[in-house]
Amino acid sequence: MRMNVTVQPGESGELDLRPLSARSVVLSLLLGSHPPELPVKELVRLVEPFGVGGSTLRAALSRMVASGDLRRTDAVYGLSERLLARQRRQDDALHPRTRAWDGDWEMVVITATGRVPAERAELRARLAALRLAELREGVWLRPANLSRPLPDDLGRVAQSYTARPEGSPRELAAGLWLLDGWATTARALHTHVTAADLPADRLTGFAAVVRHLLTDPVLPAELLPADWPGTALRTAYADYQRELTGSVARRGVAPLTAHG
């Protein structure tokens, strides 16, 4: 399965960044908070620079509690269990743990049958989140350079193997992922967030950065095109993270970062 990119058709590098809704602003702030909870009075202060008023915020918070996005304890709002899992995935995406690559590839072969379409779609999403790509139906693989085990419960529906391609691993990687398209979007995002100065524009841009980094295949350097922009994009985000953390610390609130 090839990775989706966010450039316009033709891969010109033009971005389609829409302003964040009140819900998205709240989630961006809470997904970046450690621990992921904030008092409502602090949320009111934090969302104001992003164009979200107090009444709009309170309405969004009520809807998010009702939909299971947030949990509320007195006047403090925190992420639900489902979104805590999303936070962990995003933290891993921003700081992927890698190891030296010796040429081996991870291969996961789907063995379960009789699954309904929703179950198949969920499994595909899980495998993609593990940065595996689909070679053919039911066969997923990637270079074995990530320091992370496959989930134990995956063994109920699939078998995992270690393999080495007979052909060019670089050509195989280029066939599995749209690397040029990913790089084009990354460079456009880097240009956007570097030039943006309004708080709302910057948060919107960096939220898109996080979403894009979630789709970075994190390949060994020898399999990537020249001048791969993944590191530069992560560095730009880390700088923004430190800036936000300093701003929140001055308010006396737990550190946070912007997430997509």
C-alpha cells in the first residue's frame, strides 16, 4: 500500500491547510500535554490566541465529553483512553526509535480468513501505523530498522517473518512508498511553518506537520532519496515544541505541544 500525501494533484507542493476547528485546537493542546489534562480556565487562556472564544470553547468541550473524546473531573478536562493511545502513537512518530540496519526486512503475512470488511480495514490501519507497507494483498513488510516489537495480539491473525529481498532493496522501498511525494509535502510544510507568524497559522501548520510525520516510513538512510527532509521537519517541530513549552511554563501550566 502506498502512503497518502497531502499535496495537491500533480505534487506541486501546494498545501491545502484549513483552519482548525475549536475541537481540533483543544485536541492539539491536550494531545501535546504531559499529563494530557488541563483546567478549563487554562484552556480558555490557551485557545484565545488561536481565535477560539470562551463560549465556543465550552460548547466544544461539552460535545467532546459527550462523544467520548474527553473525560471531565470537576473543572479539569483530559483525554479519553482512546485518545491516550493516539497520543502514544504520535509521540512515537515524533521520536521514532531506530537501530542499525543489517539488511533484514520484517514481513507480516495475514493468515486469518472470514473477516468482515470493517475488521479488514482496521487491521490494515494497524499495520500501516506500524510503518509496514503492503507488497501484495495480505503481505506486509518493511526494513527491520525499528526498535519496536510487533503487538502480541497480531499473532491471532498473522504470522511474522524475517526476510531479505533478492533484488534491490532501494527499488523495493521506492515501490512500496511514494517517497518523492512524501518529501515534496514535507518541504512544503517546512516552508509554510517557517514563514507563518500568526499563532493560528502556526498551530494549523504544525498540526499538519504531525499528521505528515505519522506517515513517515522511517527507512534506513541508504534506502532514502537524497536530501530526505524528515529530520529537518522533526527539528522544526521540536523548536516549536520548546517554544510552546516555554510559553505554557510562564503561565504555570503543564508543558504541551501541538499535535495533529
